[in-house]
Amino acid sequence: MPGLYKNILVAVDESESSERAFQKAIKIAKHNEAESFTVTHVIEMRAYTTYYNYNEEMPRQYANEMLDNYVKKAEELGMTNVKKVVEIGSPKVAVAKEVAPKVGADLIVCGATGVSAVDRLFIGSVSENIARYAKCDVLIVRNDDN
């Protein structure tokens, strides 16, 4: 029986938390007989500006290679209509406000990656902000030890 979610978006960053989110998103997509499955990564250029001297080519290439690996994994796990989206900006905003509407997501899946308590106090975590800004459902996948 087809389920509620047809267009699933999963945000990844190669962390263990995002890997768990990816695996959970695959299960949900299969259970719901999803029509599309999109993996995304948002490059936060603040992290690269000094090293790459404001050149986005290398981080974009790295992000595309990372997402190619996730697309391949998804297809090996039986997913069809798998897409990838690389954006530049703040992951806290771009996933929910730019990528999700662009791909018509009705579910965003992300990991509960840990940032320091100080960062969370002042700026909040990526997953908290995705949940705050999203116009669709959001599943935050917790770490195994939480």
C-alpha cells in the first residue's frame, strides 16, 4: 500500500549521523513507494573561504563526488529516480527554504549532528533550523547513543 511520502529529501554531510539519516530515508522511501529520492549537500562557504580563497570549484567538486556515492548507494539499495542537489549557502536555511521546494519534498530527513552547546545556544543546530523553516514534515534521526 502506498504511503504518505512521495518525494523524500535527505541532507548529508558524510558524518555518521547523516549516514544514519540516509539509511532511514531509504527505508521510508521504500515503505512509502516514493516517486523521487533526493540527496543534498549544502556547501557552507565560510568553512572554505580562507583555504580556497573564495573559490567554490573545489568544494563543489567534492560535494558532487560525495553525492554521486550516495546516489550509487541508493540505486544499489533498489531506489529509482534518485537525484542529487548541491547548493552553496547556509545548510540551516538552504535545505528547507531552497532545496526542499525545488524538488517538491514532502519529507526532509536529516541527522541530529552534534554541535557544541555554545554553538547551539547562539545559533542553533542545522537540524533544528531545518525543522523550523521547512514547509513539509522533517524527520531528525537521532544518534544510536541518544
